Amino acid sequence: MRTTIAASLVFAAAGLGCGGLSCGSKTSGPGQQVPGRPVETEPPNAKDQTPAFPEQTRAPYRTANVAFDVRVVGTGLEHPWAMAVLPDGALLVTERPGRMRILATTGGARSEPLAGVPKVDGKGQGGLLDVVLAPDFAQSSVVFFSFSEPREGGNGTAVASARLVREGAPRLEDVKVVWRMTPTLDSDKHFGSRLVFAPDGNLFVTLGERYIDEGRHQAQKLGSALGKVVRIRPDGSAPADNPFVGRAGALPEIWSIGHRNMQSAAIHPRTKELWVVEHGPRGGDELNVARRGLDYGWPTITYGLEYSGGKVGDGITQKQGLEQPLYYWDPSPAPSGMVFYEAELFPAWKGSVFVGALAGKYLIRLVVEGERVVGEERLLADRKRRIRDVRVSPSGSLYVLTDESEGELLELVPKK
């Protein structure tokens, strides 16, 4: 979906269901599984809003009739947030209170927490968040991770690099913060925080606008990193071809603006563009392609309502020069984690987009044609677990991480 007008973002249900708020909003349930009819059956929070184009919301149920078993790989993880698949098949897993562990995918043995993790501000939605391997990990053993960094006057998202050492007691060495969100604010919400390496070796970082009014109104301002996608080199510097390099008053690392809180991000396997899914307010979770220099509208335009039930700003969903989402949900599933499926183990799922749902407590499968969502399926709803992250294993199975006090790593494998 391209330019013209736009809408914005997504749900505050980041770290804690409804973001830890008593928001009273409807959340999206498992819906109905009737071919040709919308999966979503709940009425929208914003009843008077209409999509900007056909198929922008409430896609019909579309199943690939894939039979799978769910294997519990690991248990006892405290609010796990992210996972990275290591070359030997083990997983590097973060836990929001500030721990990183190595989890064996055969037997589920957990290492002790790795030494070397910096102190995190673990209140609310904060803590130790995403983790990814450097593109040259096989040679360098370097990982990158994001966390809510405690600072004088508040906190902010920070990105660090470190060398993973597995000999003896697993640990991080040479830990270095390479990039920091500015400005510092005193808020425990909307850290964003997905990390995605692009094929050119640069690192995308998705960032929330910190939820409070002081941050919300900086999402479209170029002098602030709040509510942005930033693109940095591994050393934290800004690539020379970023869209706002050289503009007076603009942060050179900014890639796109006008976002609310993105906790899902992945590179499209064919176009190599960054796709993101963002939390909206009461309704209005969005799927976007985060493109160079574009404005995705928050808080000027959005689908959904304030948690109070009132309009967001002027209550508009479109405005010239602001981007429309490819797809939006109202009510909110509360999205976190995202992966494109291109493996051979489940051939009927090839080309699907998988997104976790925190408040919805299911795994979303989107059927996508180009940049159109033409179908939706909701999996794992019977388990009633908040799904925080999803990844494809080396064998082509799906790893799913549940965000609970006793979080689990699940694996979806072909049914025997």
C-alpha cells in the first residue's frame, strides 16, 4: 500500500495485556473460522470509522489446512521477550526482568543467567527486550540486544553489542552501548525495541513514543527518536543515505516517523523492505511497510480510540501526506513478534506472515498477496497464552515464545 493519506498506530498492550492500564477496551478474540467470512466477530471500538480501501481490515478466514503438533521445548522462563537461533540450534532468550539465557531445543535445559547483562529498568513494559545475532556472528560471536536503560530523570531504549562466550559459564563480554534513544523520559511504557538487520548490514531499531503526552507529540518531530524507526550501522553511527542526514535539527539516524509502538518487525524475503506491526490505542493495531522518510501519522491520524473512549486528537483516520497501513485490527490483538515463513517443512504456509498476539492470546497467520492482506487465520487460541515472539527454526518448524510469569517455548511441528 503506498502513499496518499494515512493512519497510524497501534495498541498499548505491550508488556502487560492492555499495557498495564485499566483501559476497558475490547480485545480481539479467536473469532470465527468460517471460510469467506471475517475472522473477527467483535464490534470495533471505533464504530464510526471506515477503512480507507477494501481489505484494509477484517480479512476473511483463510486456512491452509495444515495439521501440526505443539511441542513444549522449554518452560520456567519469566516473561521472556525475544529469542535468537544460534548456529548449533540452541536459542538465546531474553527475560524482561533482565536475564539472558541459552536454551537447548533438545531437552529444554536452561543455562544460568548470562553474566555481563547491563542493569535494566524493569518497571511496566521495560526490561531486557530484543536480541539478534550480528550478520557475522559465526566469526565474531557478537550479539546485539535492546533494553530499557535507567537514566537520571527517567529511562529510554538503548541498543548494546556484546560478544557471546560459551566456554565455561556462558557470559557476555565487551559489552558496549552503541545507540541511545533521546530524549530521556520518565515512563514505563512504549519502548518499542525490535532489532532487525537488513541485507546491507545496517540495523533497524523500532521505537515507541513512550505513551505519555510529552512523548506522544514528538512522534512526528525530527529532533526526537521517540515514535521512530531508526537505521544505524553496527557501531551506532548513521548511514550517509538515511533520509534526514544533513537536515538542520533532525536526528540523522531516523528512517521513518509517526509511529506509536512497534514490537513486531521483519525483513520481507523478496522485496528486502522492513515490515512492522504496531500497537494502536483502543483498536487500530497496524501492519505497515516502514519506508525511507515517510510519516505513518501518529498521533495526527489513527484507527481506534483513546483508552477513555474519546477521539484521538481530531479523530481523523486519513490526511494527505501521511501513510495508510496495509492492514489494521480493531479490536486489538496486541501484536508482538513477527516472521515471514519461507521454509519447506510446512509448504502450505510458504509466503505467510506470522504475528504473535498478547491480549488476543493466539498466533496470527496472515495470507498476503503483494502488499494486500487477503486472509487471516488464528492458531493456538486453545492454549490461551500471550504470544510475545515467533521465529522459524533451522528445520522449518515454528518457535513461539509465551509471555507469562512461567513462560514457555513452543515448537509447531508437522502432525505425526
